[in-house]
Amino acid sequence: MDSRRVVRVVTSGVPQLVQRVEIYDSVLRHIEEQHPEEFRRILDVYSTIAEPTRVHQSRTHSRSILFVSDDFVSTGGDPLRVPVKVFSDGTGIMTTAYFTSSKDQGELLWSETNAE
């Protein structure tokens, strides 16, 4: 039996890629334990899904995309990234959230500067 519980659903700012993203309690616990700076800014995480600066294809998971916010940065200036696993029905599940300066990211799928 799956004991995970959806604690929030965020409407995606890029509905052509994913319409809504479910946030599970187990993912929030993971972020709280493994990424405490991000957990303290959980509303910024939700905003990154709702209003990303850009979205990339994941380089490591074919069914995942990476929401990025250049507006929400760490104390070191690294952008917030929120990976989301996408399903064929247009829904997604947030898998974690983190700050990183890494330039190693997948194909750019959408950018607010190129949005129609």
C-alpha cells in the first residue's frame, strides 16, 4: 500500500509540458532533511513550478523535466531547480528541489524570454 500523501497541487506555468504538479509529503520530508535551505524557501519552490524562468529536459531521466528559476537563488547565487516527473495524462510529480550552479543541463524546452 502506498502511504504517500499529496499535500499540494501546483498549476504549471508551462501547461504545454505539464499541466499540474503534485507535491507529496515524502518529497517534502526529503527536501527538509537533505536540502534544508530549499525547504526554508518552499514557497519559492512552488513559485518556480508556477512561474519558471526556463524549463529543460532532464539529462538523467527521460520522463522528467527541470523547472528553473533565475529569480530565486541561493546565498551563493545559484538558481533554484525543481525536477518533475511527467506522465502521459499531463500531470507530474515533483521529485526534489535544489540550488546548483551546474551548467550541465538538458535541452532547453521553454524559456520566458522566448515564450509566445
